[in-house]
Amino acid sequence: MYTQHPYRCRFDWGRRGVRQAAERGDILVIVDVLSFSTATITAVHYGGFIYPCSLEEDATALAQHIGGEAAVKRYDVPQHGRFSLSPATFLHLEPGTRVVLDSPNGATCSRYAGQVPFLFVGALVNAQAAAAAVSSLLEQTTLSVTVIACGERWKTPSEDGELRVALEDSLGAGAILSYLPQEKSPEARACEGAFVQVRDDLHAMLWECGSGRELREKGFGMDVQHAARFNAYETVPHMRDHHFEPFDLTTVTDER
């Protein structure tokens, strides 16, 4: 059986990694740097509430149910909506705005993880703050944490499945792991090591990696630049009542 026990800080990929971590009862950190995590962190930092939605769900119906707005495709802003996976669309939202944000990776992984004791969103933009939130819980509980690099999806799945390993998510996960003082699994240590090796060149790494080039070629280079702003935010989105809001250790208890 594949396991990273007994190490308390673990690293894994994608939806399967989320499901297995959830079955173990781990704390989860969802890392989808380009772009669900970065967009969610930005929105929550500016006072919004993000409701993650998988592509199999009806985002418009959910938005109507919660009295919020459904995000649209990047190309459809502003003609058909105000918000998208582009972090820049959240820079001027009104505090208290509820947004349903769907994506095949970060949002879907968040929905798979509905039963975990604590679910956070992390990325390069809040790596140190996300690690501090996790570390505070590890110190007060016997829980472990799995940092999930969500990855991308191949348009045409192969014999290896749909998951496309994404450098930016590995770097985001490694950044968070680098701030965690607790004992790490070999997988987590390797992920951390890769980040440490290039931490002084993050802008170039994101700009030139496959996902970064893909966004740039579509005209969204600013999204890549925003995602590379290392430790720009101290906000850590935390799942509560099906939405992400800022984590506050003083008001959160382990109710397992």
C-alpha cells in the first residue's frame, strides 16, 4: 500500500491524492497556482467569499442559491460577468461578495475534499502564511498535512490518464513545505528541494514553464506575473460552510 506514514508533512498530486489524504483525515492544502489558488487567495484577501465548483456542477444555479455571482471564462469578462480565474478580476470586488468559481483542478480538488478536518488554499503568493496556519494546527493536534499539487489536465488522455504534471504547482507546494518545521516525507522533501533550488528565479520559471507560456499565448501574461508574486499576501483561505474565507485560528476548532 502506497503511504507516506509516519511523516506528518506529505506531498501528493491531483484528485487521487486528495481522495487518499481525505480518507486518512489529513489537513489539506490545495495548490493550483495557475490559477484557481491564486485567484481564490486574491479574492479572499480583498474580502470576497469563494465557493468552489467542479465542472460537473451547475455554477449558475449554485450562484443563484447562495445569492452570489458565477465566474465566467477569462475571455468573457466584462461582457458576461465580472469575475474569472484571472486574479486581477478580484482586485476591486466589494467585501462580502460571493463568487462561485469553477475549475477542473483546484476547484474540483476542493470539492473532493469536503470531509477533511481543515482545508486551505495555498500558492506562491501566500506560501509563508499558509505554512504558518498549517504549522499552528500541527503543533496543537496529532493531525498530519498533505500538500496537494493539483496539476493540469491533458486534453487527450493517454494510458497514463488525464493528469498533467504542472511545474508551477510543484513549486507552490514546495514553497509551502519549505516553511514547515515538522518532519517531512521523502516526497515532500524532494518537492521542497526543487523549490529551494529556483526560489530566486520564480518569475522566470513561471513565465517560461508550459502553463505560463500557455496563458501568455492566450493574452493573459499578467495572470502569470501576479501568480509569481512570492509571499504577496498573508491571507490564507480556509473552507467553512462550503466556501473559502480567511483563516482565523482563534475561531477555528477541530470538531472531528
